[in-house]
Amino acid sequence: MISRFSHHSLNYESVVLFGKGSLISNTEEKLHALKSVSDHLIPGRWEEVRQPSAMELKATKVIAIPLEEATAKIRTGGPCGRQSRLRARHLGGGTSRSGKIRKPYSR
């Protein structure tokens, strides 16, 4: 960890979309959209899993958003600040966060 509060850094990925969303209610369009998202995340996964039941489809909302504008930001890397600012008792690295506090790691 960095020795000063004002020198903490955070890696992130952020996307902001601007557009007017509309609910997809047509079953075939909804299935096509869900398959597209599934196959984008894990190619071929849609064919490997049980298809959604009528009740699951009814409970799942799919929104189409024609993009008028979009922005994306990504921050990667280690802590900001000069190494000389670090005190020997502080780690110059990072910690993993995924819902659990994990042991700090060093790059």
C-alpha cells in the first residue's frame, strides 16, 4: 500500500452509453439478443446450455439501446507516485478485490 492516502490508485474499466432504450418484447428478437451476448462472452456457449423456458424469458428483460454516443475509460498499472515517497514499512504494489479482501501482492 502507498504510504499517503492521496496517492492511492485504482484500476478500472468504465463505459458510459447514451441513447434511448426500448424494451424487446418479441420472443425471437429476445432470444437472438441473449444468444449474441452469451456467445460474445463465451463463443458457442448458447448451444451448450439448456435454452430458457417460457417463464425464464418472461422474467428476463432485454433492452435495445441504439447508441448516440459512448465513452470508455481504462486505468491500468501500479500505484502512482514516486518510489522515493514510499516508506520501507509500506508495500508498493496492490491488493486484489473481488468481493473478498485478499493478501496484498507486489508487481
